[in-house]
Amino acid sequence: MTTSQEYLEAYDRQLRTDAETPSAIAVRRVGPLRLVTFAGGRGFVTYQDLGGADPVTIAGWVGEALAYYRADAAITRVEWKTRGHDRAPGLHDALVSSGFAPDEPESIMIGEARRLAVDVALPDGVGVREVTSEPDVRAMCAMQAEVFGDTDTEDTGNAVLRRLAAGDGMGPRDRSGGAAGSTGPSPRPGHAQRSRWASG
């Protein structure tokens, strides 16, 4: 029987790596942090874990990350991704004192991909299809923005189109039942909570 802790460890191991930021145009390391730059002036900070660092060390990393992005005039906003199951003493206070403001927490469902590879009866008038053309991608991003209250529809659409053009795995999925690009056993159902912190 897989425990919730094992699910979270699989999530950290499989997804909190380059898999989280495949469309990055630059990545710099500061300690365990990954300082990612995306096209469109967006900075993004993430990490797999903080290695048991103390509050002083963590606050230092926050300062270094902000200095890195402030030195780049093309960066207009920075997002710092945190997870509720992390041990990150002092990170909340360091982010707030550095001008970040937390967004609403998000929940992530964790499970085996093969459990989702099943036929589902759709209601009348509803269809599911792969979207790859520019008009369809932009329509999909506009719908997503409306549902989730996002405002950067154009940036999101441009990022998706770049990833499709780059062939980084965003296109047709592995339908064999495994999680494309993952290694080791897939996690079973569980969840993680993450928060976005915005500074701009």
C-alpha cells in the first residue's frame, strides 16, 4: 500500500525538475532554487526541496533570486512556487518582506496516469479532441483564462504555441498507460497543495 508520503515524494521526484519548466528560455541555479526565465518577461522560482536550510539561508536565497531578476530589464513579473508539504522555515516571511504577495492556494491531484486512460461517456454536444492549431490553442487559452480568472491569455497562448513548435512533449501524449517522461513507479491518488507568490 502506497502512503500519502510516498505519493508526495513521487511528485517531488518526477515533476519538480526540468519537467516543471520545459518551455524555459534560461535556468540559473542558486543553491537548490531553479531561477527560470520564460519568454514574455516572466520569472519563475521553483525547487525540489530546500535541503533542510534554516531561515537565514532561505532569506538569503530569496534576496539572491530577486537580485538576479531585477538585473534583467526584460523581466516584468516573478512568480515563486511553494508547496504546502515542504519544510521551508522562514520562507513565507522572507517572501512577504521582499514584496511578494501570495495567490490563492492550488491543489494538485496525484495519481497513476493509466487510471485516467479509460473511455468516458460524454454528454450530448460535448467532444474531446487534441488541439494544436493556433486558432484552437488561442481559443483554449481564452477559455482557461475565463474559468480561472487569469489575465495573461496572450502570453499563455504564445507559450503553448512555442512548446508545440519546439516538440518538447506537449503534443500527442504517450497513451501506453504510463506517465510520459516519468521514471520509477507512478504515484497513486493523493494531493499536494501549492501556492503562487507574485511580485511585479
